[in-house]
Amino acid sequence: MAASRRLARKLPSLISKHQRLITPEIDLPEATESPASSSIPLDPSLPILPLAVSRLSPPSPLPALPSAHASTPEALLRILRRARHHPRLAALDLHLLLAAASDSPAFRPDHRLTSLLAARLADSRRLPSLRRLLELVLSRPCPCTDDSIFACPELLPTFRKAILAFAASGDIPAASDALASLRRAADSPPPAEFYNIILHALARLRRHEDTIRFYGEMTSTHRVQPDVYTFNILINSSCRAEAVDAAMLWFQEMRRWSCPPTNVSFNTLMRGFFRERRYKEGIKVAREMLQLGFGLSVASMEILIHGLCRGGEALKAAEVFIELLVDGVVPEGFECLDLVESLCRVGSLEKAVEVVELILERNRVCCLSVPAGVTVLECLMKEGKLDEACRLMGRMVAEGIVPDTISCNYIFEVLCEAGRTVDANRLRLQAKEKGFQADGFTYSIIVQGFGRQGIRKEGEAVLDEMLDSGFVPNIATYNRLLDGLHMGRSLQLREKWSRHGM
């Protein structure tokens, strides 16, 4: 904010140094009589600025500027850079350039000035202004071309910004016209990258027939060799608009042009097969990737495993995952939560436990997140498999996969209600060594569990730890928990006496 205020204070003096750029001192009769002072109409895509707000507001329409204010492109470039963040002048950058060009027929903007304006106009999506800028660039070439027979080297980057802005906004005719103008002005045909921008825009708009037609013009009419990105766009568009069989034809065409496929090519085909529920062919694509030495990325694994799970093939997904895990080709960063949840949802808890144990055995903890492990533990608890749950949680905690406090409290509560408070306390202590932080509810569960089982000594130790940790709010709470330990011991003795007839 302070920098903006300083800029606002300094801007009037900067403008006055450049021959009163905003309010030039020109007598109105002379201005109307002189043909060089004809006004330039404002661009309709620019915002309308109120005139009475500040004395820096330019008149509308903008008058012709004296030739001294921007006799060189460098001077105008400095002005535009300084006025970039001004709320009123930032939107008039193209008007200032057009005014300078209209005032002096010899004025020729260099590539630094046009590149800066192209970037600003493209970022702000001022497409009509961008078209006018391209017309000026073509009509008045950059001064760097005077001593050379070649076009300006920055011509391609400037047009690329414009074509990308037109294509991103869905104005395909404007993008095509800009590309045609570039073909006429450039020394050599534009690379395939420029055509890929329009191809991608057509595919994104689901205009598949126009995409195929534009590819034909690219290769047949303009003799531009496609690259791997071109075919990836065509494969993706064919998978969505037609079928994966049509995409396979483009895959073969890709090899005919000697374009080696990438992971994106295989992933697109794999996704297309799974979309059509052709799971065997989708798995075959993944195996072909491995045979060709591409390897499976995280995106490839997500398409493969998640596609099978969402298609109701959770067991098949588990088998494929186990096979890839044993072969050591599962990439780091892949999350098996979706696989575990799908297995638990279809009632294949044993397979889910097998997946988790194999991950721990193969030391691929990066594939097992805390939510995935908690999901398996909760399913085991609900089915009453407490021994297996305790064993699996112990292995998880030993590898640093510690459940959150809420999940741990749920597991401890189930164990304590089942009379296994000793196991719950052991798991708590093991998790504590790995960074687990118990809360007051955790201690209360275990203390009450020891009280119900009549285990007074261990219960008092946990109660003292609870007191040292600051989770005992008052002495009444401490006495109540301590009385629960004594009451549990008395009840246990009474049951023992009644069993022996005493």
C-alpha cells in the first residue's frame, strides 16, 4: 500500500517530465486544424474511466501526443513500465502505443515493447486490443530487422502469447488468423508447438471433427511434422469423442511418424479402455509400458488401480497391485487408500489386510497412509478380530504409521470394553514413542478399563501420568477415577470369593 501511494505521488511529476503525456498543451483550434493531431478512438475492450475523479484521468477520446514525448520505443517502454500498477494508466498501455504510432509515421516499436504489451494484453484477456497490436507489429516491423534479411527473432514468442490467449478464450478463428499471419511474416514455418495450441483448444471444446481437419491442414497443406504432443492430443480427443479403437489408430500413426510414445500416450489409452470397461486391455497397456521400459508413474497407477476399483473389480485391482509391488515397480507417492476402501466395501477384508502387510513387509511405507491403515483397523475392530487388529497396529506403529488421536481412542475403547486394557495401554505406549500425543479422553478410557478389570497398580500409574500431563482438571475428578480403580478391585475380589463359595 505504501509503495502504491508513493507511486501515485511520483507519477504526476514523471508524466510532466515527458512533455505532459496525459494533458498535452495543445490549443484546441490548432489541434482541430492540424491533420497530425487527429484523435484516436478508445479501444472498446478497455474499461471506461471517469474523468472527474483525478487530474491524471486522460481525456476521452485520447488526443494525439506530441512526437517529443516518445521519440524512441525505449522512452515509451520506460513510461509503460512505470505506469504498470497505476489504476488508470495500466489499462491505456495500448492507447499510448497507438498514439505514438499515429503521431509519427516513422515510429516503429521494437520487440521489447511489443513483447511486453502482448504479455499484458494476453494476461488480461483484452483480445480486441491484442489483435490491433499484432496488426501494428506486422505493418511496422521491429527496427532490428533493418540490418538483416531475417525477421525479428522475437516475432514467434510474441505471436505465441497471442495465439495462446485466443485459443484459451475459445476464439479459434482469431487464433487461426494469427497463425496464418505468422506464417507469412516468419522466415520459416512455425513449429508444431503453435499448431498444438489450436489443436488442444479444439479438443477441449469437444470439436473432434474440427480437430481432425486442422491436423490434416497442418500435415498436408502446411507440411508441418507433428510431434508427440500432437498425437497425445489426438489420442485423447478420439478416446472422448469416438472410441478407444479410433485412438489406437492414432497410436499407430504416431509410430509411422517416428514419434516415440510417452507415459501420457499410454495413460490416455489405458483410461480409454477402462472407460469402456475393457479391463484386460487396460492392464495389457500397463504391462506393455513396463516391457518397453517406461515404468509406471503415480498417474499410471492411479488410472490402473482406481479404474479397476471404480469398475467393481477390487479383487482384480488387489491382485495387480500385489504383482506390481512384488516386482518392485510401484512408484513412490502412490496412495492405496482407494484400493483398501474398495476391498473393505466389498467384504474382502482378508485381501485388504494382505495388501497392508505386504506393503509393510516390502518396506514401502510411502504407499500406506494413515487413513488407509486406520480403515483396515476399524474394519477389523467391527468384525471382532481384535488379535489381528492389535498385531497389525503394532506393525504399523513400528514403521511410523501412527493413527490420529480420534482413531486411537476408538481402538483403545473397543479393546478396553473387550477386557483387553493391557493391550490398549501397550499400544498407547508404543505409539507414544513414535510421536503419538494422548488427550484426556485417552487416559480416561484406559484408567476406566483398568478399573473394570481390577488392575489397580497399572491403572494408578496411568492415572499419575494423566495428572502429570495436566489432563486432570480438579481433585474431584482424580478421586473419582481413583475410586473407580478401587471399586473395580473390590468387585473382582467379590466375584472371586463367590466362585469359591466363600
